[in-house]
Amino acid sequence: MKPILFALSLSAVSWGQSLPSTQALTPNADFSATMVAGIDRMATRLTEASKETRKPTLEKLAAILGLGDKRAPIRALELVGDSLTPTLLAETPSARILRVRWPVLDGMQAEGIWIQPKEKPLARVIYLPDADTEPENLARDAMLAYSGCEIIIPALISRSSECSTNLKYGIRTNIPHREWIYRQSFELGRHVIGYEVQKVLALVDYFDLQPEKSPVLVAGLGEGGLIALYSAALDVRIGSAYVWGYFGPREGLASEPIYRNVFGLLRDFGDAEIASLMAPRPLVIHHLGFPKVNGPPVAKKGERNIAAPGRIEMPSLEAVNAEVERARTLAPESAIRVCTEEHGVEAVVRHLFKTEIANALITQLGAAGAHKTLGPLPVDESRQERMVRQMESFTQHLLVSTEAERQEGFWKRLPMSSVPEFEKHTVTERDRFWKEVIGRLPDPDLPMGAKSRLVRQTDKVAIHEVTLDVWQDVFAWGWLCLPKDLKPGEKRPVIVCQHGLEGLPEDCVNTDASTRAFAAYKAFALRLAEEGFITFSPHNPYRGKDAFRTLQRKLNPLGLTLYSVINGQHQRILEWLKAQPFTQPDKIAFYGLSYGGKSAMRTPAVLTDYCLSICSGDFNEWVRKCVSIDMPMSYVTTGEYEIWEWNMGRTFNYAEMAALIAPRPFMVERGHDDGVGTDEWVNYEYAKVRRLYNKLKIGQLTEVEHFDGPHTINGIGTFDFLKRHLGWPEGATRRKEER
């Protein structure tokens, strides 16, 4: 990006190079990268500190996995087979191996293989493979280890990407299937982990119905170990659990594949806390078999290379033992054993089962030689796509039901008979949005530490760079534009002008028409300052590609988001702006484009010191854009893997956020050719906002301006909106009424 060249005039600013009551600011070659790095340090520090304050409960675990859906009734396992996939895969003297499926949720089934003993089972085993292992390939090992048991081996959603497609729009991606479901479900308060736990619990429901009762063991390898651990923690009907290829310290969750990202997990749980919920039931952790995952699948020709980065690495035995010791400290009655390579099947079995059953199983081990001759079983090649599409269909259907949830949970409770009653009610809703959806950090706790320096001037405007301390390692930074005709003692309205993705404060004053920054922002902060407003262009830390997206990954497990930090920075910015001798503290407006428009929904919704908000190039049927696979601009098929906010679809779409901004003035700026959405979906969502303002008898306080253009600041209707509602220049409101 080309630098902005302004002639400097030493006499242009009456107060010199620094603003009053600020210290001199030392220039930084990249304040943006410094900011992101500082937030990263804070997130790391908060993650480590979370171990001391966790309070694990079954209810919390079920909630963060999205287990609120009622499971389908299960009466029997259904045999699956046709000419290509036979029902009976093999038969030995002691068991039959069958291909089966069973209902889980409405329209969603699980599939796998069933090893049915010919005698009364000694125990019942749910044997979960790693995501990239087919159930048929585990049959022989399962029968050797658990001969005499009834064994069901479910298939898991894999890490391959063949089904991560939208062929309606010709879209193919390298997104792993597990991430494909994660992307669609997270915004709706559901999770691929939760779906797979439901598969396991549906089998436990089935076992519960059997007249002959036997102990239930859940065993899992790799990703299956994760599902086994969570399932056993959640359901006391599971008598014991055997986990290998998964267990260890979870504080590095942000570096793991994104389909393991669980909002709020580390706030209350590490693997130790989850294991403690099993106490006193037996749990074996086998320090073997960790899957080798170095990242998503390599994009093939014609595929979008948009999958999130993430690795799975084997933790050290020392780290695993330390996590186990934490579990024992949390629940002294815990029955956890750590096994390593030298521990055989007998040691595992004796820990998992009561003596009588363990002895019988060990006896069976000696007679299981016949299973060693069991040959390879044919794999159902069509199963993976079937399972992916069923999860996809279930999740897409939730788009309809979650809108009904917002209607019941928000709109029907909203008093619209008077503005005072409305405002009283929305205090609670605003608090819910900030704490439960955005995630709220403590208020800024450092002294202001304001620093500034004069960076540029035009004949009408002086531009200062400003930094403000917020929390340890975290600061706010922006560019302040002051009109030169500002008289001593005069106070004027302020407009906070927010840049978008990968932007910088200087982009909002860039006048070079050959740059991308000008094409998007049209120097709107500078133009507004030239019209007499004070403007401040803060830096929001969504810059640096994976560097800032990693921040979201680190914050999510703490029940936080990037906006937890951004809103704290804006708290400090507002505090500073309100204290300046040249500002009208009750007239500080917000105007943002693109990701800045996203900010215009999430920041003024919780910070009521912003007296109005303008959302440009972002207002949308947001939940649909985040979840739907039936629109080409959906985030499901873009590289913005940090974009989803847990459970927002069931709580707050853009109309609900706008309601939290009301009764303050609110405006949408929308270009017909803006590819972030469609006019139809923008208008659909905005109609709810218009209705609200009209019901409150304040319809004149909201507007939408459509213009014939792309993703850019138009600056016509919005500038007029600002002048009228900020009362600047004097008489602007009256002149509008006269027209």
C-alpha cells in the first residue's frame, strides 16, 4: 500500500506534536503485529490460569458439546446390506459379524459393525476407532481383546475431504469432514463431537433395554478415544472406559485441529477434569496409538485450500502422568491407570472389569486363537458420505428451528409499548449477549497511559496517532483526526471509523485512488473530519491471517472471542474520548465497513456510550451466511475459519443485535453488488429492525441505504444520517426536516 503524503506544517496544530495530557508516543514499525502478539500472551496467560478456577460438572460438559437434542428412540439394531455391502460379514465358532445402523437424532443415523456372540455376553463393548480407521479393520483386534463380549464398532466422521463439497455451486474443498460439520454446527450451538457422543449414548440406550444386563465398556482409539472419554464422563451407565491415542494436557488446544475447538472447554475442563467426572468408575489411559495428523488434507486440483491448520502430536508420558495426577487430586476416589507399551491386554482387562468378569475374559483370551485367522472384511465405501450428508442435513434443518428459538427467546419477550420499558428489558439481554455469546473480560484495569504523536496534516485536518493501555500486554491504538478550525474550548461530535479485515487505521484516511484501501474506505475518516467532525480510527486486531485467527482459537476454549478483547479496547477508547476537552461525550458514533461493520453490530450492542451505529458492507442474515451450504458466499466454504461464534444462531442474529443498539439511531449501508450477501437476505433481516423501531414509535431513527456499487463506503446517506443525529453542523437536523 502506498504511503499517504501530506505536507507538514509546524504551525498548524496549536498544541504541538503531542495532544494535551498525553505522553510522547514512540513510533512502532508495526503496531498491529505488536498488538496481536500482546493479546496472544494474554490468552496464553489466561489459559494457564484457568486450571486453578475450573469447576467441572456434567451439565456444563453437556452444554458446551450441544447435547440438548432429544435422541431418537432405539428398539433394535437394524441390519444393513445389499449386493455390494453384505449384512453378514463373517462368522466364527463363537460370533457373527454384522453390518448395522441405529437411530441417533431426527434423520441422523449411526453405522458400524456388530460382533454378536453366540452365547450370553460377558460384557458389552462400544469400540470407537480413530476417525481415519474403518470399523471393519478393527474387528479382528476387538474379538481378540474382548472375546465373549457383545461388541459394536461405530464408524466416525473422517478427516478426509471428499464429501466437503457444494456441487450445486461447483465448490470442492480440502476441509476435513469433521471440520465441515464443525463449521456448520458451531454457530447453532452444536458440535461434531456432540453428535458422535450422541451415537455412543444411543447405543447405551439400546443396551439399557436388553433383558440381560451386562457391564458396559466404552473403548476408543485416537479421535475415538476423545469420544469415549467424553461419553463415559457424561453417562454413569457406562461402567468403565479405555482410552488410547488421546489424553494429556489440553492447554495447547488452539494448535489442534479446529474440529476439537469447544467453546468454554478450558474454562471448566481439561482432560483431568473430564476424567474426574468418571470417578470412581475405572478408566485406563494407554499412552500409545496417537494419530499422526500434520494438518488438513493437501488441496487437490480444483479444490479450495481453505481448511484450518491444526496438528495432533503425542504428549510426553510425563505430561500424561501429570494430568492424571491432577484428576486424582480433583477426585481422590478416581480409579485411573496409565498403561504404556509393556502393559498387555490382561493388565487392562483386570483394571476395567470386576474380578469375576475379568477372569472370564482372560480365560477367553487363551481360547481366541480361532479369531486370529479372521481375514480382512469388506469395507462399506458408501458409508462415509451417507453419514456426512445426514449430519449436514440435520444441521441445515436447524437453521429453521433456531430462528423459531430466537423468536421465542428474544422477540416475544421484548416489550415494545414504550421506550423506557424496552430499555429496561434489554439491559438483561445485553448482559446475556456480552457474557454468553461474545464473552466478557474484566473491565480495563491499567491506568490510561495515553501517548500520542502528530503523524500527518492536510490544510484542514491534523492527524494524531494515539495508544492507550488496556490490560497487561494489551493496548488500544488508533488515528485521531482533528479539524483545524476547532476553536479553543469548543466541543464536537466524534465518529469512530472502523476498518475491516486485514486493515489499518491509516486505511481510513488514505486518499490515493490507486490503492485497495481507497477503493474500500474512500478516506471516510478524513472526509468526515474535513466536514468538521472529530474522527478516531481504531485498530481492531483482525489482521495477520493465521496470527489473529489463532487468537480466536486460544480465546474460544476460555468462553471468549476476539470481540471480548475488542470490546475491552473500545471501553478504553470511549473512556479516553469522553475525557477530551474537544469532544461531546454524549455524541460518539460508530461507523464501520466489512469486519468493521461486523464490529458495528457487536461493539455498540454492548457499549451504550456509542450514541449511534452504522453497519456498512456487513449487515446480513448472519446465521444463514455462517451455516448455510445453499448460498455461494457462505463462510462454510471460505478461508475465514475463525468466524463462527458459539450458539449465536439460537440467541442473537443481526436483528437481535440491532435491537440491543435500539433505541439509539441505527443505519445499514448496502451496495447492490456487495458479494458479502444478497439484497434479499439483507432486507429480510433488516425488516425485523424496521418493525422494532416503528413499534417503538421511533421509526425515524433507523434507515437502510441501498446504492449501486460494490463492497465500499458510499458516504452519502450515511453522512447525512450522521449530520442529522449528531446535530453537526449546527442546523443539520432542522434542514433535513425542512426538506
